[in-house]
Amino acid sequence: MKAKASQTAQRLLNLYRQEHVIIGGWAVINPVFINDADSSVIEELKDMPTGKMLIQHIENLRSGKTPIDSIEPELLPYGGMMTESVLTNVTLTGPEMKTLVDALDEFTPDQNGLNSILGLNSVRKFGEEWQSAIRGALASNPDAQNKWEIVIKTYRAYQLWDMATDIINQPIDDRVRAEIQADMPEYETYLPMFGDAGNELLSRLRTFISSL
């Protein structure tokens, strides 16, 4: 199954930001940008932190302005200095807040728990900004905000599970290896949440790297 545009966009951003730790550098990951950044992915990148810089880099590659093994100096990523934009002026009505807090109190870190949270009107109304929007809305409720972070981590864990499963079904080559290297810190953080199955999948990803 082809990864969703948002997942692909996030993966490309991870590659972009972590080029300095990827064997082969720009020569390996630039072809990934060219091949994987279709119009839907470009649309997703527009709303992501540093996404516009990556879009410009991809356009430069496709036009021939930038060689396939290089990047324009002004478009170099800044690694850990990049931060996620957070919405801080979001408010919920009293009933919306109560429904959300009650749901967080009952949340279980599994697919059913996620479905319950993602189905709330107070979450759905924010569209693609739901994670940051709700984080901002809960700014005055630290306990609920901590529970919200568990929701986000669970959501990311399932995203990475789907991405990892898709990756291990692809042919093994330098391109796939670069993708795994870029995302490995997240895989190592989130896949163990699935217990033995997650650890086994993580082991298979590591085998992908060492087998090349």
C-alpha cells in the first residue's frame, strides 16, 4: 500500500534534516526527493516546518539548477535547530473541552483508543492541524496535555509501523537504506511500543541496513 502523502512528506523531511548522518549524503537522498515528491506530497510539505525550503530544493533538482549530488548553500537544513510550529491561540467550547478531557481519561494506547480520539468533533474540526491545535487548547491543563502527548506518540507509532512494513517489502537498495537511516531514531523509539512484534520489525529494519 502506498504511503499517505503526509507520511511521505514527513519521511522526506527526515531525510532532508539528517543528510549529514546518511551514507552517500545528497547523492543518495536527492533521487529520493525527485522520485517521491509528487504533487500531493508537495502540498503537504507547504504546511510543514522547513517544508518550503525542501520544496525549493526539489524544484532546483528537477530544473537542473542544483546537481544531483549537491544542494544550494542557502537551503541547507539546520538539524536540531528546526522546531515544530505550535498553535497557542486555540480554544474549545466548554462541552468540547469536557468531552475531550473525558476521552483522554479513558484513552488506551491502541487502535481502538486512537479511533475514539480521532472521531471527536473537537479534534476533527482542526483537520491536519489537530495535533498542534489540541496541544494548544490544553495549554492550561497540564495533566490533560500530558495525556494528549501519549495520544500523539501512539498515533506516530502506528504511522511508523505502517511505514516500516511497507519498507521491508521493497527491494533492498541504497535509497531504501537511506530512508531507514533517516527514520531509525523514531523507529527505535516507537516500534518497541508494539512489544515483541515491534522489536522483531525493528530488528528486520536493522538487518536491511547491515545486509547492504
